Amino acid sequence: MDDGSSDQSQEIYEKSLAEKYPFIFTRHNTGPLGYGRTILTLFQRAKEKFDILITFDADLQHAPFSIKEILEIFDNKPQIKLVSTSRYLSYRFWKQNTEAPIDRYITNMLVTKTINRCYHLNLTDSFCGLKGYKTEILPTNLNEPGYAFPLIFWHYVFQNKLNIEEIETPIIYRLDRRTRGEWKQRLKEYYLKLEYLVSSTGQKQKIQQDYQQAKKRMNNLINYFENSPLLTYQDFIKQNQF
């Protein structure tokens, strides 16, 4: 899915790849739909004619070899309906890692902790977009256009008691995408979304407490990790006494 890219993706595909790979479905959006709407469009298309969907960024930030591992899990473990990759599960690939934006890393760790707490999950990376899905479990009625989409997806996973397996994948960031600098707005957006999602379960106060703690500690954590190596999720939680 080409979500309004300006790098000639559509022209390259139509001129060079369409005849060679006629089985590939492509969709070129005239303007960005947003991350969430793009993923939901893929869900809808995949449910029409495929058994498995793998979401994979085409901007060189995901490792292709993880696709094979995902498919092997689906072949060998039929009870698994969702495979989510994690950059922070273990140190297996860390020699291959590139630098990650510190604010993104810390935001991921903090929000993942809250998701695990509210939904009784054991995630170590709630925002990695490289995932494998059995299409039978894909939702089509979620509504989130932007980068908060993973939050409503994990809410859906919890509600439907889906079996998940998490596997390691390298941290890969392109040099021109290492900084976002929007952590205050992102953090607020994510916790407000979680607060809304759990409002009917009596966990609203938990979300508010986690958000206040995250805001209070964020600057100190950024300053620390600017001069220190990143940690796996479990080591991050232990070291920072969450």
C-alpha cells in the first residue's frame, strides 16, 4: 500500500514490477490516509482472499528475514493467530542495530508497560509494525486514523483473547528519520486514547497515574539514555523500578 508517498513508488511499480509480479495487489493513495486507516484498508483487503497477512514497512526499517520466522510459527503452531515482532525482547540482534530515537524508545517502553498492566499481556514492543496475522482474526470495524492505532488493536486483542507470540527483530532506523521531537504530544495522545479505551473497565485511574509518572520521568530518562545504551524492555522496567 502506497500511502501518498512522493518518492515515485507508483511509477516504479507500474513500469518495473507490475508485469513481473502480477499477483501483487497494490493501492496508491493520492494523499496520506494515515497509519491507522492504511492498516485497516490492508485488513479489509486481506480478509477478502488471503489466509495470512504480514504488515511490513517498505522504507528499509524492517528486516525481511523476520517474514520467514513468522510463517514458520504459523506452520508449526496452529493455535497462534498473531505474531508480533519486538525490537526489545532480547539482545539477540543488537550487534546489527542502528541508533533509535531516544524519545520514541522511552515512549514505547512506558506505553507498553501500561498496555501490559491493563490488558494482562506480556508485550515488549507495542509499536513495531512488522506483524503476522491469520486473516480470520482481523478486525474491520476499528476507527483510528493515526499512530495511536496499535493501542486500539491491543484492546481488540485483549477483548478477543487472541493467542500471540512475540519474536525478536533488529532495531532499524534510517538516518533521516532518527528524531521526531514530539514526545509530549505523542505521550498525551497515547494515554488519552488508552484512558478512553479502558473507561468501561474501571481502570481509568491506572492510566492517569501512569501518564503522570511518565511525564514526570521522561526528561530524566531521555538525558540518561542519550549517553547510555538502550535496554530490552524487561531490563528497562527493572532498572527504572517501574
